[in-house]
Amino acid sequence: MMRMTNKIKESSRFNYKSNFGENNPLLTNTKLFDLALDEFVTNDFQHASLNDILKKADIAKSSFYYQYGDKLGLYLAMMDVIIQKKLKFFNERMNNVDLKADFFTVIRQLSKETMDFMFMDKRLYHFSNQMMYQDKELLAVVIKYFPYDVNASFKPLLERAFKEKLINQKYPIELVGRVLQVLLSNIDKLLDEHATAEKAYQTLNLVFDVLEKGIKE
């Protein structure tokens, strides 16, 4: 159930994006990154304690606010590091994905790589799951700074699959894209908190079997 929280306030005096990319201070301050990730994995955004993070990191509040703006700034900077790690991981692993294969083979392979990344540091898996239950306003802020369109990402693959008639033409391509978006955004709901990478991938394969073959005997 979605938690009701206070309104998420963005600072009008601090440019959060200035900490994104290669300028992100968390890339070198790995201790602060780890402490922030630990705290935000353990607690939702509103209940995460910035004071506890700064105390453990031994960082003065004045220095922190100058560099990150506020707790939201730290959260967004942490998100940026995670995204950078994910992109680096996928760039190194894309050779494992045969993009010329049929549509369902490709999405299975991409999902396998996604699971490998998430379980490389299981905190990332738990953080991703927790994100789905965060305050709607926080999610809106995250999407504002890190827009991601699953449908757009799969569009070239979908278009090719439709052209090659690998997907039943009675299903509109927009609908198939939205189904994939819902599925991949909510895969955590099919797994329990003790799931292993192998179990998660087995579950994904079963889901793709349903999509590819249906459930009718």
C-alpha cells in the first residue's frame, strides 16, 4: 500500500543536476554512497535519516548542504550513480545479447543481464523493489530527473517483431509495448524478498512463456 507522506520539496536554490554524470561527488565518496544506499534500502525516503547518514559518514552538515543541497539531492545523486553503474554494466555485457535473434529470445537475454546486475549488489535489487512502493510524489520527481520509457526502449525490437509477424497482428503494437512496460516495472511483485538471481530469472522465463505461448491448453 502506498504510504502517505509530506510533500516532496525541491530546492529552488540548488541545481541537483550539477551533481549528475562525471561530476557526481558520490563517485569518489564511496563511503557516503554506501551509507546512503544502506539507509534508503532500509527506510523509505521520508523515514530515512539524513542525520544518521552524516554522522556515520563523519560529514559536517554545512559541507553536505553545500555539495548536495538536501536529502533529496543526496537521493538523486545516489540514483545517478546507480544508473551509471547499470549503463557501464550493460555496455560491457551487451555482447551476451544476440540482438538479431527473435524478439522473445532478445528480451529473455536482456532480462537475464538485468537480473545479473540487480543481484551483483543485492541492495540494488531491494532498492528497486522498494522504489515501487515509494510516495507517488517522490516517484514523480525521480522520473522528472531520470525519464525512462520502457516502451521506447523496446520499440525497435517490437517493430521488427511485428514486421516479421512474430507477434499476432491482432494485438496493437502500442498495447504490447504497454504490457511489457507494466510487466518489467512490476516484476518484483512476482518475487519474494529472499529470491536469488537464479530464481528471479526462472520466474521471468515463466512470465515470458505466458506472453509468448499464452495460458490456454
